[in-house]
Amino acid sequence: MDRTDIYPTFWHNNFAHVPDRMPAIRTYLWELLAVMQQKPQFLQQVQTRRLVLEDLLPLLLDALSAQDVDGRVSYLSRAQLAREAEAYMQDHLKQPLTIKALCEALHTSQGTLMNACKDVFGLSPMAFLKSLRLQAVHHRLKLADPQTSSVTDIAYQYGFWSLGHFGRDYKAMFGECPKETLKKKS
């Protein structure tokens, strides 16, 4: 492209690390890059784009669905586990929930659940649960009547017993104090 002004931005936003366990994808992408460097108009042809998709998609699906050789759970399995964890958390937002109870309910180990949530949500299971609860409180506060509802009561319903920590976390997530949300009633 010969545009030095976009290289830093391009590489920062479009760099992807292909794990070593995906050698077929890595090889394919290197070969595609080599062709692109020799023939820049290569992907502008409709039939070429179709061929690339037809080649690349099966490689991606194979790589994502395959189990790692050392027996770790595959990415697709971790994604499914994370979604099951999210559904379970949503169903139990107002109930005390420990990581142990969550693992027992999902029939998985703590390490597997931790990896699944980190891969899919970028958070530990309990941090993700806290964010779901904060979102639920936010939603309730927006709908609540400021004359008859209190932030404390709603926070307690979702398991926030330390109002100082709750207020700090709420403001970090939503950019305002819980009382401000309650007063803004939608």
C-alpha cells in the first residue's frame, strides 16, 4: 500500500496472533500474504474472495473445534461453557453464588470455568457475575420510582452488602452514582 501514515494504526488495530496449535491456518495466512505482496489486486476479484473463504473457513472451524493434544477443552467447548455459566448466573442474580456452587451446577472444574470465562468475557467468572449484577441494578434503578425505592434496597437484592464498594464499582461501570441513575427515572 506504500502508505507509511497508516501502518502504525493498521498494525495496532489489525494484528492477530495465530496460536502455534493452528499450524494449518498460520501456513495458509503466510501463503496468502506472500501472494498479496506479489499481486495486490488478487482479492479484488470476486471468484478469488470466494475461494479464499472456501479455503479458510474449514481451516478455522477445524482449528477451533479440535481438542488440544494435551486434553484441554477446545475453544468452542469453552465458549459453550461460558454461555451456560452466563445463563446460570442470569437465573441466580439475586441468590448468593460461589465459584464452587457454579462449578458444581455446570459439572466442571474451577480451572476450566475460569479459562472459559476469561476467553469469552475477558473476566473471571465472579467478576463477570458482578458485572451482570451491576447491570441488573442499573436497569432496576432506571425503572424505579425515586419516591418509593432506595439504592440500598435494590443493591441488597442483588447481593451488594458493601455499599462503598458497590458505589465505586457502579460509578466505574456507568459513569455516575447510583442515586443519580435513580433520580433520572426514564
